[in-house]
Amino acid sequence: MTTLTVDAPARPLREDARTIGLIGLAHSISHFSQLLLAPLFPWLKDAFQVSYAELGLLMGVFFTVSCAVQAMSGFVVDRRGPVPVLLGGLGLIVLAALGYAASTHYWMLIVCSMVAGVGNGVFHPVDYTLLNHKVSKSRLGHAYSVHGVTGSLGWAVAPALVVPIALASSWRLALVAAAGIVFIVLCVIWFNRRALAMELAAPAHPDAKRSEGNFDFLRIPAVWMCFGFFFFYAMVLSGVQSFAPEAARQLHGVDKAVAAMCLTIYMACSAAGMVVGGFLAKDPTRCERIVGAGMGIAACIALTMALADVPGALVPLLFGAMGLAAGTAGPSRDLIVKRATPDNATGRVYGVVYAGLDIGQAIAPLIYGTLMDLHRPATLWIAIACVQGVLIVSAFNVRKARRTALVPSPA
């Protein structure tokens, strides 16, 4: 089997900045693709005469396919290198966005959601393989910070692009414009593909192949602890993105327009927190404590939203504070996975670990939506706080797990 080389030595700042910037730009498209349809649901509901449940199924299909592809694409990244996989993923998202725009039946939207899910599924194995192997170790905290910030910006840009165009013209033109944005990023990555290219190591010795297989990394306990950590992380994020603003509106009498702004405030403050977290993560030995502190503060805020009589004017501020705390933990979260990953299995480990993110995002809306249907907005916030508490425990459990090398390093 052909494997990727181990971490590169320290590189000039200019090279690291270029690598980080290109990967961040590509990563923003992953999050951008996740929120292409949801802001257009009011238009799609009328155009296709479907229920909101059927529209929600489009997102379920997207994340289910993305989950499966994310786990599998890590193997392709480790064998063939990350750049071809990244270009393929971007191309599929362009195709899916154009397919959305041209759809005339609901089943066509389902097919395009599957295509978009395949495209979205490649990003994390590609991104973290490139970051871990091409960026100097001393700058990895900042690299993870930029990676998280660009993802948040991708979430913010998608509705800001498609909704105004849909209002001014049509939802179809909005999706064509989205396809154009992704195509521009595809071109940027293509013209810079040499800067992201990675040298592949020579095939392993036959004896090593017999003793160590492609799936041996699955025996590392830390891999599955990281998988669980990202599953619960997705449960928190999905709750905040989907129903938390509406739950806050019902609990504290917030105006609808203000409630709609709460998610934007959360994501903006989360991005700011990731910048701060990049500096805090320079010392890898304190990553678990940073995650614990960030999620602990966020859990306290969630409980405040659930149990206290909060003035409506303070609700956006609490969303911002929670986003800042959670964002600060982001780079340390990624370093925890890095420390649990064998050098020659980066793509595979990140593919499996981040599959937990997609599974959580597919399942969580059903749980939180049921709580809202039962008129339990306070219970929703308590559930978010409880899951944040689980994240604290999970982070320290990963630290305790033994890091095992997949293939012994040559003497």
C-alpha cells in the first residue's frame, strides 16, 4: 500500500500561509454547500408542493451520504493523495448546485442532495491531511483556527448570497450563482494544485503489509473516542443552528427579527473565538483543559437560557458569549484528534472521526424538533447543556487513550 509521508519540517511563513489560505478557502465551500437549500425552503415548498418534512429529508440525505463518503474518502486520500480528491469534491458540488437549479421534480432534488453529499464528504480527510503534513507544527494551532473560521464564514455566506437573489429574481438563479462561486474556488485550487501537492512514500515492505492492514487504525481506542466527541459536538451545533433561536424566542419573548439574528451572532462570535483559540492551542498539552473550559462556559449559558428569566435584550448577547466560548475550543478540539492519529493514517482517521459529525447533524434535528413539537423549549436548552457536559468528559477520555502507531517507523 502507498502511504503519505510524515509531517514536513518547519516551512517558511509564506508557504504555510499559502497552504492554510487555500485549504481554508476550500473548506468554506464545504459549509457553504450545507446551507444552500435550507434558506430557500419557503420557495422550494411552493415550487414543488412538498411538506417541510420532505424538505428536511433533503438535508438528511445530504448528511447521510456525506457521512459514508467521509469515512471512505480517507482511504482514497491516503492512497492517491488529497489534491485529486479535493478537486473532485468541488466539482461535484458545482454539479449539484446546477442540478438543484434545473430540478423540476422533487426526486431530482433528492438525487442532487446525494451528489452534494458525496462532494461534501471529502473535505475533512483532505483538509487535515494537508494541514498536518504541509504546515509547520508550530503553526498548526493557527491553521486549525483559520480552518474553523472559514467554515463559519461559509455558513454565513450561503444564506447571505442565495436569499437576496431569490427575493430579487428567483431561487433557480440563486443556485446558479452559488454554483458560480464554487466554480471560482475550484479554479483557484486547480491553478494552485502544485502548491498543495504531496509526495507519496514508497510502498510498504510486503512483511509490513501482512502484519498491518488498512483497517488496523480502527483498533486504536482514541479514534473511537474522537468519533464520539465529534458526534456530540454535532448534536450541540445542530441544536443551536436549527431550533435554539426559536426556543429562545418562545422562552424569553424575543422578537422574530432579533431571534433570526441570534444564529448570525453566534457564528460570528464563534469565528472570533476560533482566532483566540488558535493562540491558546500553541501548547498541545493544555488542549483538553481549553475544550473543557470553553464547553463548560457554553453549558452554563445554555442552562441560563433554559432556567433563568432572561430579558429579551440580553438573549443575543448570550448567544454571542456561547459562540465565543465554543469557538475558543475549536482549534484545541482538532489538535486532540491530531495527537490521537498515526502519521500514516491521517486521511482514514479524520474520515472516520468526522463521520461522527455528519451522523450527529443527521440525527439531532429529529430529537430537537420533537422537543419543539412537544412545546418543550426549555428542555431543548437543557439537552444542549447536557451534551456540552458530555463533550468535556469526552475530551479528557481521548487524552487517556493510548496513541498507537499504525506502522512502526523505520529505525
